Amino acid sequence: MPRPLHRRAWPDRLRIPTFWRMGAEATLNPAHLTVTPGGEAHTEITVRNNGRVVDGFTLRVLGDAANWARCEPQGISLLPGQSGTARIMFRPPPGPDLPYGPLPFAVRVISSEDPRGSVVEEGLLDIGEMPQVVVDLSPRTGRARGMASSRHRIAVDNYGNAPALVTLVGGDEADTAEVTVKPSELEVAPGAAALADVRVRGRRRFWRGPAVTHRFQVTAIPHGGEPIRSDGSLLQEAVLPSWLPKAVALAAAAAVALAVLWFAVLRPVVRNAAANAGTTAAKQAVQQALGGQPSTGGGSSPSPSSSSTPTPTTPQPAVKAPVPFSESLTPGSNPAVTAPSKHAMQITDMVLQNPAGDQGTLTLLRNGVPLLRFGLADFRVYDPHFITPIVVPAGQSFSVSVQCANGTGKPACSPSVLINGTQ
């Protein structure tokens, strides 16, 4: 039996005979689809084998939609003249990188027996608009004294694929605070962020007493979307600071001590010194009038050297009363305070604030040596008091340092420390 010729030995014009010519027909139904980011749309493609042998066809999506399109199944095997159907699903991910509007796509049907008989069927995918707005208020907690305002900032991020028009409204359910947002309307491009200033102040002032907390909200209303609410709080302090009564008491005590020192010690000494000086001057004047001779009457005038003039007592300096002080330390702008060159500084209480909920470590140092260390994640507002005050010797410094651990792409840490004491 003669050995058949290998296919590679065939001439080019006889490599694929005419009666073996393959081919495929493809039809998309529907060819025009609508889908929203994060959603799903599907179409069907019908493939017909126009060849005369069994053929396998591979389906492949072309265009920008190929990254998030899938064919089920990815290949079809058909007898001559037979048709098969596959499903093509589109699942566009949400995000600013996906533009909205018409997006062309195509499906290539590749024949395994006759690649030249492959076909491409085109379609159109309409991507819908989907703004995705995220709102963040910073800092969440603010402090203000009396009728002063605390300052906040509202950040609006758009993670969608279309511009977002957002209206900002500030309010207070208890009607005890006044919330002002400027500007009140923002237009945020896809993948971008916009900022607005928020100022909050109490409607009524009080002169003394503990601080009062006011809860407020800033609501972001996207055009055609659901409102997004961000909550915050204002810690309103009394007009008169808490250290003022102590300072007044200390000043009154110092005034009483000075008065007692003057009337009990200094004034008698000054009066005796003035009287003795007047007596001595009178005796010297009498002697000069008599020509330096002893006076009649059998007595002799005592000489100035023999007179017993009392030596005036040197006045003692007054004791300086402690002076209260209050200082706010902020890393980056005012991280340290220095004690006076002649007096030590005593810290009796402090207020540690972490309104933004930062992550990291806050360290208190005396002349560069760490004293106390706090984790920022453990508090928003912390008010420690010390029975034994922290003493900072004259000329030395008391400072604060922060090791921020918010992570890449997040805002820097913004804690602060308010210290009170005397110096």
C-alpha cells in the first residue's frame, strides 16, 4: 500500500482544497448594551460552521472591555452547518478610571481548522454615569472659648467615573450651636477631592463652669444621590478659664503677704531709721551753733562720735508669688516651652487632644528626656491632673514630640497638648 503524502509536501495551491474551505458566521444579539459600573450586562453570540468538517471556534473579546469581559464557554465545537451560542458577560468595575459613555467592543471568532475563515463581530457598550462620593470631617472634635468658633474642614472625594455636584448643609439637632459651611456647594471631578471650611460656635456663652459638648452634623447631598452625614462635636469652654480663680487667690495671698511684711517689718524699720537720722542732724546743728564748745549747765555736749545712733536694719526683699501660666503645644508649630531663667516651672494639669483620631505615639519630654508616652489611638481628649506637679528647672524646656503612624496617603498627625501650672 503506497504511503500517503504528508500535508507539508503539498504545494501551496493544494494545501487547503477548495471543497475543504472552512468559514464561520457570527451574530451578536443584542449588539448594543447598557451597563453601570459595578453592575453586569450580557449578550449572546451565535456562531455557524459553514465548513464541511468538524471545526472548533475560540471566542475572544477585543477592545478596552476585554479586561472585564468573559465568554462562557470560551470555545465551541460544531459539525458542518451546525450553529452554537455562547454568552458574553461584561462586569465593569467602579472607579474613576472607567469613562462613562459609549464604548465599542468586538468579539473575534477564531477557527481552528481555517484561521483565515475567522470573523469579527462588533458591538457597542454604553457605560452609565456613577459618581461615588465619600465625605470626611477633620478634626471631629473642636475646642472654643466663649463665643469663639472652632474650625474644621470637610473633604469630599469622588471615586466614581463622572463629575459629582455636592451640596453641603451644616446643622445641630439640639439647636445649641451655629454651623457655617463655605462654600456650600462643590463640584468634584472623577478621582479628585474638594475641600470646604466649617466653623462651629455655641449660641450662648457662660462665664464659668465645666466645658459643654455640642454635637453637630455636616450633610453632603450629591445630585441625584443619597445624603451622606458626617458627625462632629464642639467642646465649648467657659469665658473665664479654670485657672483664673486659682490665679486670683494666689494674687490675693501674695498681696496680703506683702502688706503684712510692710506693716510688720519694713515700715517700723524705715520709721526708726528716719527718727534716728533726724535726732542726729539736730544734735549736729546745736553743736555748730555753739561753736563746738560744751554747753553751760555743767554738762558737756556729747560728740557725734560718742552718740549711740542705732544702725537701721536692711529691708528684706519681698517673696515673689508664683504666676500661673497656660501654654498650648503643637508639634510642628509650637512644640516646646522654656522655663524662666530665674524660676522653675511647675505643671499641675494638662489636656491632650487627638481630634482627628490619628495613629501613633505622643511623647512628653523635659529638656529632651522623655517623661510620659501616650498612644494616640487610646484617646481623643485626655485631661490628666498631677498631685505632685512636674517641675521644669529654670532655663530648661518642656516639649512634645509625635511619631505619626497614619500610613501613606493619609493626612499628617495633628494632636496638641494644653499645659497649665505656675512659674
